[in-house]
Amino acid sequence: MNTLFGTDGIRGLANQYPMNAELAFYLGQTIGYYNKNKKNKDILLGKDTRISGDMLEAALSAGLCSTGMDVLNVGIATTPAVGYLTKYYHANMGVVISASHNPYYDNGIKIFQADGLKINKRIEREIEKILFQEKYKKIQNTGSAIGRVIPLNDARKIYLEHVMDTIPQDFKKPGYRIVLDCANGSSSQIIPELLTKLKISFNTINDTPNGININHKCGSTYISNLQEEVFKKKADIGLAFDGDADRVLAVDEKGSIVNGDQIMVIYANTFIKEGKLGNKVIVTTHMSNLGFDETINEIGGSVIRTDIGDKYVLKKMLSTNSLLGGEQSGHIIFLPYSPNGDGIITALQLLYALNKNNEPVSIQAGRMKKYFQKLLNYKISDKKYFTQNEKFHEMNKVIQNYFKKEGRVLIRFSGTEDKIRILLESKEEKKIKECKKVIDDYIANISSFNKNDF
């Protein structure tokens, strides 16, 4: 059977399959068909700030309404906000149109269950089956059976109140000078509004979205502008969100990046000592630094690793009763407050933990041990051909033995792009450089083969 869903929803170049209006319309009808036997006909819909969002929103809404679903439209919203609001408004499902940290010319669609969690693999397969077998065509609604679009004008206010409720009672207004990088995305209005309500002083950059500047040389995937601004303002901390604000990274007062691993270490170091981290188990993915495990163990906690993707982190957290989990990229889940990675909640919890210790950010982030890491990205045209190539398997054997017990190699194929990603990690930076050269030579060799000769 054909597949539509990748690692995190459906994603692609906007206005080309699968991110064109036609597919969005049929997907809307498919979601309608999936929910056809439920009394409640509400589907909640939000989007980020990229230009293609309007087109896909209109197509999805038309498809949903044609099957009798009512679209609860929240407009511009962060991905975690859509998850929360889906549950709050008792919608059957929630849909967010966003390609997260990707450039503006991409877009994506993520679907939430009624409980605010992202749909699981089983539901993804059911939706694909309905779509590709065109079962949605069985619904031919007319007259009053057609759905309508209902704007939810209070949605942002309700989500903001939810975020305010996650702030601990002993939270003290930090004396830090803060710079925010909103990535010209969906946090551009809400995070400044939130900090203003909390009477926390801040400066903001990249908070004027125009549809094509989302994630463009800004935000958590391009942090150099924030580093410069932190220096310029002599700030104590910078916070960089991505386009849909489900992740955040920080910059310390010296301009160094504070990644998701370090954010979790800062939080764990503060609250394991206070006995506020439950069973002290922290869940992370295979991408996290090996030094993360060593540091958490020294603090008094333990680490469990799982597959890459926040839904896998959540699944493992639920099965191990963990309260904290996340990814190096800044996707962090504070389970007492949200089952989804939420950059805004993470930012507030980070400020809370930092303020408790009353030390510079660089000191607190610097407690985490770090192996040298290098993430290599290679564009490939055909994943199947690549993995079946003998040279690929030869390369894999060579590089897996390269670091022995002093590091590791992790190879994975992107679920959202035509790329192979290779993570190199070692206590010696020189070894990483040597291994990269070996990989470069193999990749060039593999790519030079003609598929017809294979």
C-alpha cells in the first residue's frame, strides 16, 4: 500500500503532491469519512505563518465540510497549541498545517487525536487506506448535512491561560536580560504577549512574519543572528523557537548554544535534588550526546533512549512513568504540563530552573559533559537503491568499527526529506574528521553508480 505519513505527519514542497490543494481536499474528506460515525462533528484546524497555509487551509476545510464536519478554525497557532485546543474544545481530531523548522516553500500536515496526542501508526495506516482506496467518495452530503467553518476567536487567549497555569507558584520573575527569536513563525505574537503579562522584560527579533520569512536565517535552526543579538544587547540569555514553536534552543551570555540535552540537564540538576522529578528517569533519543547519560547518572538520575521523534519519546515516557523527556533539537516534553513538545512551556520551565540556581546560564549549561559530535547530511534521490548498494553496506561495516568504545556512528534516513543523516560521536575530534573523509569518499562512490547498472 502507498504511504503518506513520514516521521512527523505529511510533509513536502507546497503546491506539489502530497502538499497540494487537491490532496489536502481529499485528506479533509478522508478525515471526515474516518469520523463519520461519531456524534460530534468538530475538527479543529490551525496553521503556522507560511504563505501556503491559506491554500491548504481552504482545501482541507472544503474537504471536511463536504463530509459534514464542522471546522473549528483557530487561525495562526503553534503546533502544541493545536494539540491542547483539540482536547479543550472536545474536537474529534485536530489538524495543524505546518512544516515545523523547514523553509517557507515546504509545508506539512499533522493530525491530533481527541485527547491532544498525535495520531499513532495504526490511525495513520487507516487514513492512508481510506484515502488511497477513495472510500471518502461514499459520502455525498447535501443541504443541511454540509459542515461549516467556525472561527474560534478566543483560542489564543485560552491557550495562553493554559501556559500560564503551567508556571509553578514559586516562579520568580527572572532578572535576566532576555532576547527572543520567534523565527517569524507562529510564536511571533503569543510569546511576547505572554512575557508582557508576566512583566518579564525582553527584546524580540524575527517576529514579523510575511509568509516567506519563516525560519529564514532565524530561529532554532539558524541561531547565529540570536547569538549576535545577545552580544549586542549584553543579554543573559537568548531563546530561539522554530516555525511552529514546538521546540526551543537557548544561547548563554557568552553566545554559546544551549541545546535540548543541556536544557534537560539544567532542569534535572535543579529538581532531582528537590525530589520533584518523580522516578528520576529521563527519556531521550539516540541522537542525544553520550555525555548526557554520564551527566544525568552523576546527578542521580537515569536515562532511557528511544527512536527519533517526539511521539516515540512520549510513548516511552508513558511506559516508564517518566516526567521529563526530549530531544537534542529542543523538543522537550514536561509531562505534568503537556504531552507534546512545547517550546513556550520549555522556555518558561528553563527560566524557572535557571533562576532557582542563581548562576550564569553558561555555568549551568556547562555542567553537561560533551563528546564531540558531527551530524552529516547527504542528499540522495532513491533511498531503496542506496540501501541495497553493496558499497553502502561496506561503508557501514567500516565506520561502525571506527570509534570502537570511544564513541559511535548512527545512520538514519530522514523521514521528511530525501537525505541520509550520519551522526559521528567521539571523545577525539580528530577521529571524527578522519571518519568524515572516509564517509565522503564512500558516498561519492555510491552516488556515481548508474541505477541501471545495479
